[in-house]
Amino acid sequence: MMRRLFLGAALCALAAAAPAQTAGTEEASADGGRWPAVHSRVARDPAIEARIDGLLARMSLEQKVAQVIQPDIASITPEQYARYNFGSILAGGNSDPGGVPTAPAAEWLALADRFWDASMHGPGLRIPVMWGIDAVHGHANIVGATIFPQNIGLGAMRDPDLIRRIGEVTALEMRVTGIDWDFSPTLAVARDDRWGRSYESFSENPEVVRAYAGAMIEGLQGRPATPDFLGPAHVIATAKHFVGDGGTDGGHDQGDNLSSDAELRDIHGAGYPPAIEAGVQAVMASFSRVRGEKVHGDRDLLTGVLRDQIGFDGLVVGDWNAHGQVDGCSNTSCPQSFNAGLDMFMAPDSWEGLYDNTLAQVRSGEISMARLDEAVRRILRVKLRARLFDEVRPSQRPFAGRFDLLGAPDHRAVARQAVRESLVLLKNQNHLLPLRPGARVLVAGDGADNIPKQAGGWTITWQGTGTTNADFPNAQSIWGGIRETVEAAGGHATLSADGSFTDRPDVAIVVFGENPYAEFVGDRRSIEYSPADDSDLQLLRRLRAQGIPVVSVFLSGRPLWVNPEINASDAFVAAFLPGSEGGGVADVLFANPDGSVRNDFRGRLSFSWPRRPDQMPLNVGDSNYDPLFPYGYGLRYADNGDLAPLSEDRPAGGGLPEGVLFGRGALPPGWRLASEGEVSLRNIDRRAQEDSRLATWRGAGRIAILPGQPVDLSREATGELSLVFEYRIDAAPAGPVSLRLGSAALPIAGDLRGAPVGQWRTLIMPLRCFARAGATTDAVSPPFAIESDGAMTMALSDVRIASAAVDQDHCGRP
């Protein structure tokens, strides 16, 4: 039986759903957007509550304050921890044992022991530590772990049972390393695909998020009211980010959600009632604002909605120093956030000052003892439900140290199934797919043999950058899966990233798409797929011009306008970010050797696909809904997959990603590249016509990118981001040269003199170097300038703010 949602059927379903949405909004308006009371399937245990009473009676004020603070392992040692006995620790996206992102799993477990020992051995009442981590698509911080597709791909599966199994595998692999708290699942309903965290959302449709929330939490924590709940194979789950992070104006990360109370509840809050019913023990507050007020300081939401209306009785944890963004607060002092209903500050590097100030605020009465006791009670309740008070050292618990479970074959089989189910077929001209596995297959594109690219952000490192295939010992690239399939059937597969070949292939599979990013680094100005060059498109066109059928496998964290790339492809597959099991792609692209279907496509779009690059936002149910491929679309092999040529028109001024200052010869709207002094600029060709600039200094002068108004880089400066540009030295500098950002200039003449003449190179300067040199980052102009005191000739291309693997203490050479 064919199970495809046809375009017409999707539109009919949309029309049928629209009146219900309208009615729901009217009803919500009538009740003021009041949230439903939820009955958690984790009942309040009188014995646990009595035990909490006894603990609170014995705890000193200092011990209570310590419980509400969570430092990061990169900023605190176990010895420092022992002096305070904080409530929790976390490992942020770039925090690892010894500061080594690829630290072996055994070192994670050893560090877990050290923090556990610090919490449980010493004078006075000792309270066990909880260790939290962002295991958002598997335990992906750990080398060798199973890496699942990012949430956007999981949303395309429409398979809650598989979601539950993914949660189970993630929890078990976390337990191997001694970590007991997962900052997952993300329940954001992403409504603007320019948002850099869109791939962390299951869908633009709250129904998908609602269907998945409870299943993922049950997988992580176990089923409530059973011995399995928070047992040895499970971890504490976190529903995040409460609430509205997926609906910020313009898709800006940590921005402002302007939704009404009813929209906030019915769209952005859809996943929280089922999560709480399933017994989730933690909720993370959102960085974002709701109608101008930071959620971390919004008592109406954190207390009025979450506690009083919904009835959540677990702990509310903050996000990375997000309390410091509340009006009147700083990273080291924020009674407003605590009084609003935050139970645990995430204070990665601000813990010492925050502890001192919070302690003083309780003593002064600015924070009441009743509010402190309530927060500590919630933290202790979670620890007792998780049986931490009855645990032994992490390394002595069941499954700890079972490193064979990381990336175990049955775990990888779950991930591979998820890849198969998440792929969405958008075009299949003349029924090109499925392919014959015995054919001569050319595999091209920079994503073909690139596990970091197919995994995306939050993979070993925060941004998912700075790693290679060698860092994924239990993974398979998409190329690896294709080669395995083709060779097993007696065919021949060739890998050639640039698409060159000696023996003419029967078909080419080109794997390309977005490079890894996370959080605000991934914010975009438009939804046009716009890498720094158009080599992907030129590769597709070159292959087709040679008469070779082309299958495109597109890697991305969101739907993007790719009309030119679709036109240049005979078949087009949205693979999103499939994770460690690239073989799942080959499982679907190829038929069995006898020609029968091996695995049909099952994925259906969980996000609407844009017809034009200026369709922002684009969501099912919009009054002007006009997608290229609607929500729910997905071809099967038996369907007519032919597609007429698509419009390639694009509006002027769009196309540059958020962090790009100069790329493809273009600047953001209203910006300009200017020269001052004895320097001239002219357009030159690098990858495309006039996509670069050649600067010739005859004496002292500078070139600078000048924005329409000063830019705010304060967020970027807090992370390990850098100013990155590509250059070619044609005549070495005769004198000092500086790279300027705002008011700070750093020497780079030594870097430039060491570059081979006539070769393109990349220079990376950490933003923190400029901050150390005195730059203010909240109003920067210019964001990029090169100043030379003497003659020099240099070509310039692709200037951007980006994550890059570089020594953060290297700040240029004179």
C-alpha cells in the first residue's frame, strides 16, 4: 500500500486544520491563555518529602545556597567543588576533561568519580552531585558514542516509538561515562528558519513536538511508576527551553518572542504538558524574551505558569549565564531571577561571585528563606527520585566503564533506522531512484566523506567544528555506506570530492550543504542556501552537462532555498543532519541487487520548504501559505517525482549568512568596503566573477568594512569565536600591519610575511584577543579593517565571524 502525502492531500489537510486552529485561538483568548493543569505520572512520595524535611533542617545556609549553583567543569576543580558542595556541575559544549575535546571516555568517567568523591567525602552534611550535559542527539560529546540525526530529521520520521528507543540508547551511553543528567529534549517549535537552532526543533508544527515530548522523556528517564524509572540505565531529562525560544522575532537566537499568551501556550508550549505528564524532572529556562521580558526574570512564566498552573514539581535550571541578561542583573548577581522561580543558576564561570552575592542576598532578606528552601527542596526531590543519595561512585554503578556500549552495534542499528526514516525525497525525475547497486557510481561533494559535516553542531565540540573523521571511530560517512553497498553488489564506487573522473560513471551522487554550527553562530539573514562560493552548484551543473544523472543529498539544519541546486539535480534528497550512520543514506538510495525496493523513503517534511528566498517566516497555517513543498510532503518511489524548472530569481541584497561580513563579492545591505590613505581597491575573480578584492598599498593606509551602524558582537565575544578571513599575498608587507576590530588593533605583519606569495591562505584571530586589547564589543565599527604602514599587495576574500580551531591565546605576530 502506497503511503505518501501528496501535495494536494497536504493542502486539503491544511485547509481542514485551519478552522480548528482559528477556533482554538478564539477559545484561548477567552480564557486569557491559561495553561492546563497536568497530572504527572510521577506521584509525590511522602517518604521522599519527609526525608527532604530532615535534610533541610540539618543544612546550613551556606550549604543551601551552594545547592542552587551549577559551575562548569572547565572553570572549577573537584578540590574547589569540595569546599562548597554545589548542587550540580555541567560540561558545556566546549568543556572536556583536561580541556581536550577528544578526551577518551575513560577520562570522563574518572572525572565523574573525582567530582562525586568531592561531594560525598568531607566534614558536615554531604549531598551528592548531579552532572549535566547536552546530549542532544546522542551522547555526542564523547568520542565513539552513537550520534543520532538532529531533531529536525527525527521530526520527519513521525515515529514516537523510535524516539523512545533513541532516548534509551542515549541514556545508557551517558551512564557508561558516569553522567546522570541530560539537558534534553529541546521542545522548541521553530517558526523562523533563520534561527541558528532550528535543527534542534522537531517541527514547526506543535503537534509533532507534542507527540514526541513524552516519548523522548520516557526513553531517557524510564516509564514512571515502574522500577525502571530513573533506574541504572536511565538519566534525568530536561525539557527546554521554557518557553518561546523557537519563535523569536526575525529568528534571532536569544531574541524576543512577541506571541500572545494563547500562542505561547498552544504553539511554543505544546511540548511541556506531555513532558511533565511523562515525569520530566527538570525544565531549563529560555535565554529569550517574551514581549520584552527575559524569561529568566519572568515570574509569571516560571512560577505562575510552570508551577502554579501546570503543576511542575521538579527543578528549574537556568541556561549558560542567562540570568546575567535579566534587567538589573549581572552574571554574578541576580536575585530577580531566583525570586522569579529559577531554582538553579547555571553559572559556568561566574559561580564564585554568584555564590557570595546570593548568600548575602538571603542574609539581607532580598531573597527570602522560604524561596531558598523551596528551590533546595526541588533540587533534593530530583536527587532523591534519581536515587543519588543511595548511589556509589559513578565508576562502580551498573554499565559504568562498559565502553563497548558506546557505539555498540545494536545502538548504531537504531541510529541507522532513524537515518532511513528521516530522509525526505523532494524530486525524482524520471524515477531515477532507487539506483542499481551494481552500477558505476561517482560520489562527489565536500559532504560525501565528512562525518563532522553530516553530524552538525553539538558534536564533540560546541559548534561541531575542529574535528575529522578520525575522531569518530564508531561512525560511517555517507561515502562509506555507499561504497559498502555498491561493492557488495559487484558495482564500482569512486570518491572524488570535486567530481572529476577517469572512467565515466553511470550516476553521480553529490553530497553537500551547510557546515556545522550551533546557537547564534547559525543565525542567518535569509533562508537562501549561500555558501561563500557556488562550487556546489557548479559541480552539479558540470556533471549534468556531461550527461551524467545527478542525485543530490543535501545536508542542512533547516529548509533552505535551493532552487538552483534542485534544478541542477535529477533527484534531490533532504538528508538534514543524519549523524554517525551515513550507511542509512545508502540503505534508501539503492535497490536490492535484483532491482526490488530495499527501503522506500518514509520521511515527511516537518518544516515547510520555501519557494522564494524571502519567505521568512513560513509555517503551515499561515494565511499567505505558499511553500514549494508543504509541511508533510515527501515522495515515495512509486510517486511521480518529476518537477518543472523552478524560478531562480532572488531579491537583491539577500543571501549572506549572519556571520559573513564579506562573501561572494557582496556585503550585508547598507555596508561598504572602503579604502583610506595610500591604498587602492579593485575587483578580482577567485571562485566566481569579481568575488574578491585586490588591495594595493603604496604607503600608509587602510581598507575597512564599514557597517551602516555599529554592530553588537558581545554574544560572539563570549564564545570561542574568531574573526576569519581568506587572503593572498602578492607583495609582502614592507612595514607594520594591523588587523582592527573596533577600537583594538592587533599586529599581523609576521603572519602575512610567513605566507607563500600567490597562495590563498586563512587568517584566524580570536575575538577575545580584541577584547583583551581593549575593544568594546557591544557597538563595533569597523568590524574588520587592515592597516598597513608601508607598501603591500593583498587579495581579500570571505570575511566572517566563525568558530574555528585555533589557539585562543595567539593574538597575532608583529
